[in-house]
Amino acid sequence: MMDALTGTLAVLGALLVVLAGVGVLRFRDLYSRMHAATKATTLGFALVALAAALAVDAGRGKILLATVFIFVTGPASAHFIGRAAYRAEGIDVRLDGPDDLGDLLDGAAGSPGE
Amino acid sequence: MNRLVRLVLLTAIWVVLWSEPSVANVVGGLVVAGVIVALFDTWRRGPVIVRPLAAARFLAWFLWKLVESNVVVARTVVAPRDRIRTGIVAVPLRGCSDAVATLIADAISLTPGTLTLEVRRDPLTLYVHALDTRDVEQVQRDVRTLEVLAVRAFGDDAALAGLADDDTTSWRAS
Amino acid sequence: MIALALVLLLVAGACYLVRLVVGPSLADRIVALDGLVVVIVAAVFVDAVRDDSPRFLDITLVVAMVGFTGATAAARFVERRGG
């Protein structure tokens, strides 16, 4: 019973992580890939961690610690990378819709951007 | 009070890392945590406020959105990409402490179709990358709902008062 | 079930690895590496269940920390030098 539960959780989580991986492979630009990477990995990872925490006899504390750490740092590093990529030159940031950040930075620099 | 909480937290982490709550580990942890707390006073930005009920509400809403965002991403991965119209949307917020702003920005990155790219102060504005910007106001509404929930759970009195002035968003709205 | 989860994580790791090699920009590689860290940590968790021993769990803490600081440092690099 317990094995079935943890097994299902682990497989479900791993499935989400795979989906995120496929998204990272298939999506057409950096930001879309980051959407897949930050969201789907985080929940998938949480499910795997939950399964592991239920199933192991020792080391629950470490699993919890690593999970909390990844939950806190995942969005933070995504923010760093996204911010840096926007400012860096030569990265394909394709936007179909509005670009309020570009307007802001252009206004500050006084130069026309993309 | 703040320091005591940090001391206990750091000691707990130390004991977890040694994976055994023996006397030596607890004492060693207390010494190390004491040195760290004394040397690095990084949490000077005001007291930590937690309103349990509102925090639970925030957590529940956040977890629900996390599941929803995974469904959205999964659907976008599997199905054709006709839903995608990416863009960057500026979302002005009502103003809150740095810690709460960080929490909001983090939560946005984990909710459906949005990713925080930039945070500006005076006035507090988040620049959010969204997968679907066909309805810009919807994106802004979602972020504001998150702000209301976060401020109610962890905001200081000034931020709460700011909400009361202009409280058009119900936390039930999603 | 446990074996299936491990195989799935392997597939996910392969996806990120391809993105890591293909790029095209440095930022893409950082995203891939960041994702790979999560996959590795998850795989070690599952392996701890399969093995019924916590001996490799310390790795997850170190990998997660190094992964985060590495991604942050690399992001700074991208911001200054371009990707």
C-alpha cells in the first residue's frame, strides 16, 4: 500500500520532470524554455521528494532541506538568468506582444532598442 | 526574538546535516549558529510578520496555482503552440517591504505562464514575462491577487493600510 | 515503479543534456544546467529509496548549493559579457 503510493508519486513527479525537459527542448526561445524549466521541474521535483521522504527510513531531514533549498532558489536563479539575458546582447528574446521592460530601459538610456 | 529564531533554525539545520540529535551535535550546532548570528546580522529589515490564517490561505492558493501552472505548461509542451503570444508586462504594485516583494516575485515565477524579469522600486513595479499576453489586464490582475494575498499574510501594517485604500480585488478572484 | 521513475528521470536528464550541448546561447546552457541539477537531486532521492540508505543524500545538498551559486555567477557573466 505504502509502496504503491510512494511509487505512484515518484513516477508522477518524474513524468512532470520529463515534460519539463521536453519543453526545454522544444520551446522556441529562451524565456519559453525557462517557463517550462522553472514550473514543471519544481512541482515534479516536489512530488519525487515527497515520495522519497515517505519511503526512506533515515534522512528525511536532508530530503526536506534540499527540497526547501531548491524551492527557494529555483525562481531566484530563473530571475537572475532572465534579467541578465534581457540585457545581454546576442540572445534571441522573441516577443510577440508588449515589451514594457524594453520601453523602460529605452527611456532610461535614451536609445531606441529592438 | 528574531535572533533566537535564527539561532534555533540554524542549529536545527546543523543537527539535520549530522543526521543524529546527540548532545555533541546540538552543542556544536549552537556554537556555530551563535557565531553566525553574531557575525552576520542580515535580517535587519524589520520584524518578520506572519498571520497564520492568511498565510495558510496564501499557501493554499499558491499550491493550487502551482498545480494549474503545471497543467498549462504540460498542455503547451504536448499540444501545438497556438496559445503562445509572449510579451513583457509591467505590473505596478501598491508597495510593500522588500521581503514581501521577493516572495511575490518568487511566487509569480512558479504560477502559470508568468516569470518575473525585473523589479523596480519607487513605485514598486514588477516586469513580468508572460507566455500569453492576449489579455494584458488578466496578467496584471493575477499578479495583483497574489500581492493582496501575500500582504495579508506577511505584510506590515503600512502595506495592509495600502490595501484597504484600494481593495477592489477579492482573494477569491483568480 | 522505482525503476520506472529512474528511467523517466534519465530521459529528462537527456533532454536537458541536449539543450546544454545545443545552446544556442550561454543563457540557454545555464537554464539547462540548472534543470539538470534538479534532475540529479531527484534521481539521488529515488536512488535512496531503491537502495534504502541515506548515504548519498548529502550529495543533493552540495549539488543544489553549487548549482545555485554557479547559475547566479554565470548569470552575472552573461549580463556583462553577453551570451
